Amino acid sequence: MSHTITIRLTRELAEWLEAMSARTGLSQGKIIRDQIEKARAASSERPFLRLAGTIRGPKDLSTRKGFSRP
């Protein structure tokens, strides 16, 4: 590991992280790296959401006679 990041945590988060580290026996850095990996994996599960809201046009895009609104 050659990249270092410094973050400021609230007192509550720092206490939670310390307690979780003590309970699991994992280092605080390992817990944070695992959570970052989980967030990265979750963001790639639904790549179609990047297209949300990009379609422009009438609200009713149907052009078939039986489905268009008068």
C-alpha cells in the first residue's frame, strides 16, 4: 500500500471505528478499505442509472394509435 489518505471523523464515528476494530480484531484501516471496496462494487451493480433523466421529449412517448392519449 503506497497511497495514504487523511480524513477527519466525528467523535461518534471514531468511537464506532475503534470499537469495531477491537471487536473484530481487524485494523481500522482494513475496516475502512473493506467499506470503500463495498461502495465501489455497489456503484457498478446498476450502471443503467447513469442514464436516468437523460431522455428528452414529450412525457408520453408512445406513437401507436391505441396507446396515445387524445
